[in-house]
Amino acid sequence: MTLLEQRYRFVLRMLPASYRAEREEEMVDAFLDGAERIRDEDNARPSWREIASVAALAIRVRAGGLGAAPRYREMGDAVRLVALLGLGYHAVLGWYGVAATLVSTGVVGDLDPEYVITDPARLAWELASTAAGLVAVAAFATLALGRVRAARILTWLSLLHVVVMTGLGLLQVTRVGLFMWERTIIEQALYLLAMAAPGVALLIGYHEDAPVRRSPLLAVLPLGLTALYLTVNAVTLQRLTSYTGDGPTWVAAWTDLYGLSAIAVGVAGVHCLVRRASPAWGLALAAVAMLLGLMRAPLLPLDAESIATQPLGTTMIAQFAALLLLAAALAVVSVRSLPRAARASS
């Protein structure tokens, strides 16, 4: 065995053992045929392009689709669920942005004229953000309708807006010399990671062998959820303003979009644990719970005194910890159930 062949076989170890057992020799022969004039004396190595192609194949095999082994089909379904749930969350954010813009520009509602946006620069900024939100809405809708390629393009266009806006915000922070700006950078990095994860899941999970379902009802679901959220939020705000003091302010942490999402994920996660749902749902909800935790992290109070004295801060920290614990429990239970699915295929 030549040195180059040894290195090719080492690279192929990224692939699952069952896949290598069927196709390793064929793949090694193909690689060696393309490098027939290279000798060991040349310290031959696989090219970065070849390594990248094997890595991409390894990810695709593990995110199995139609015809895949049960273990890898479950893992692939989990990745696709993360993409669907995450992009659905982005779509709700997009519809909420539309509603907020209509109110802030005085188109609907009875906002005090003093707070209506009239400055051209601020108005352009607001409209740009709304347009990006509508791109996120379109990304989810196209995925729900089975147009995967269009969903990919729209998703990354929407994320490009998030990256640009975050970069501009960090630039402003560094210019004014804000205290603890290092923490701000870490917070924004966590937020970007959480926002980009559904796009990465879309890219990985929806390959050419992935099952694609078409549901017009699912495409419009974020609009209904946004209407429900606005209703709950309006009722809660009205109730809170009827109180005096700071006692009930912790309720706000459960009735904003994040809090309601955390409740929904928590209920679904506990249901999966109790009913022993499929590993795909367990892994997907574990990932979503972790991503929600990352999105909440930038809002956590920094000093111990505020944590001890503010019910809102205490509630936020409790949410963060509960989501991480739920994610860990779901991941452990779901991963342990994966070998049973693999044995079923043998």
C-alpha cells in the first residue's frame, strides 16, 4: 500500500463504517486513478478539494434522506426539523417586524404622534429591516411549499441583513467606547450563531435525497402565530399596566416572543421525554432549546445585585437554565435511542 493510498483511506474514515464497507475500495481506486503520476517520494497528500468533498459526503450520509439506514434517516430528519422550526421562528419575527413598522410609522394604531417615525433616515432604516423580515417570511414559505433552492437563497439573503446590522451595531459600540464592549461582541456572536443555525441546517439537511413535503397551510402558519402573539402580548401589557410596583414584571419574560417560544419548546420537549417520541424530534427540540438559550444569553443581567432584586432578571436566568437542562436531557435520551433504529435496519 502506497503512502498516498494510506492517506486517502485515513481521510475516508470520516465516512460511516457501513458506507465505507460498501464503497471504500471503489473510492480509493478513483482517487488513485486521478493521482497516478504522483509518487511516495513526492510526499503525496490528498488535495484540500478532495478532503472537502469527503467531508461534505460524510455530512450528507449522516443527514440521511430517502433510502438511508434508519439511524441516519432519524439524524437527517432532525436536521430538517431544526431548519423548519428555526426558519418558522424567523418568519414570525418577520411578520412581527411588519406589524411594528406599521405602528411606528403611524399607518395603523393610535401611537402618540411624538413617537411616530418621520425622519427620512430612520424611516429608510425601518423599511430596510421590514424588507429583510419579509425575505425571512418568503424563505419559510418557499420551504414549506417544497422549493428548497429558493428557500436557501432567501434564507441567506435574510441572514446577510442580520450580519450587516450586527456589524454596524458593533462598529457604533467600539466608536463610543461602551463599557464591557468585549461582552457585547460575545453576546452578538452567540446571537448570530443562533440565527444562522437554521440556515446551516437547511443547507445540510435538504440535499438531493432529502424528502420534501409541500404544505400551503404550513406556509401561512407563522402569520397566524404572529397574530396570536400580538393578542397575548396586548392583553398582558394591559394587565401589567393596571398594577402598581414591580411585582408582576416577571410576567413579561414569559409573554414576549422568546418566552412564548420557550414555553412551546418546553411543553413539546417534556412530551417527547415522557412519551419517548422519535429520536428525530428529540434531537431537533434539543437543538432548538439550545439555540433559544443562546438567544436569551445576551439579555441576561450582568451584576449579582440586579439578579437578586429584579424578578425579571431572575426569571430570565431560570428560563436560560431550564432550556439548557431540557436540551441536555433530550439529547441524551435521543442519542441513546439511535442505536435501536440502526439495529432495525440490519
